[in-house]
Amino acid sequence: MAGSQKQQEPPSTGGFELRPAHYPGRAPIDAYGNGGFRFADMSHHGSLLMLPSGIYAWNLAAPADLTLESFSQVIAEASDVEVLLVGTGRDIAPLQEVWRQKFRECMISADAMATGAAVRTYNVLLAEGRAVAAALIAVD
């Protein structure tokens, strides 16, 4: 028809709802390396954000990718988090002071360490029933 505009519909996903990867629970990490993690009889390629509300894909590949916004979900769940472990890959990369200050304001103790150390510490604190979260950059 002349003068009318046809609205373009979003591409069909075959009836499936596409959502960010999320495991709705807490689980220890069974293995890490080769660019990902194994937990709860599953594997995930890429970095992870492990929170009291569940385990989420975390779209970061290196410490240089970290921003305060990267931790927005941690801050949103601050009332349920005592300790945040930040696995920064193969090597330790310090957390910026502005981030540390924000975590202190939220009553979160944040520690940066190599991803392997963060995984081991996360598993121990989780087994102890502590209010722990982990932000883990995958390693090869």
C-alpha cells in the first residue's frame, strides 16, 4: 500500500527464548582450563560469574576487559555476598582501588588471584557454606 510502512519483525528463533547462559544454583567447579570450566556435570567455554543466585556466563577474556560495570551483578547481590574472589587468568592482576572501595561500601571483601587459586578457594569456601562469589576469567 502506498504511504504505509511495514514493520519489520525480529528474526524467528523457532519458538525458543534466547537468554544469557545461567545455571540456577550453586556448584563447586570440578575442572578448569582449555578456555572453560566443568561444574554440575556440565562444561562451559568462557569465563564465569558464580553468584548466590546461580552461575552465569561472563563475557570477559582478560583482566584488561574488567570494568566496574563487569561487577554490576555482584553489587546487585551484595547482601548475599561476603567474599568475592576474582580469578584474573594465569597471572594475578590487581583490582583497581575504585572497585575495592565500591566493594567495601557493599560490605564485600574482594581478592584478586590467578584463576586456579580462585577456583580452589571458591570450592573450599562454598563447602564451608560461606557467602562466596567468584568472577573467573577462563584460562587455556
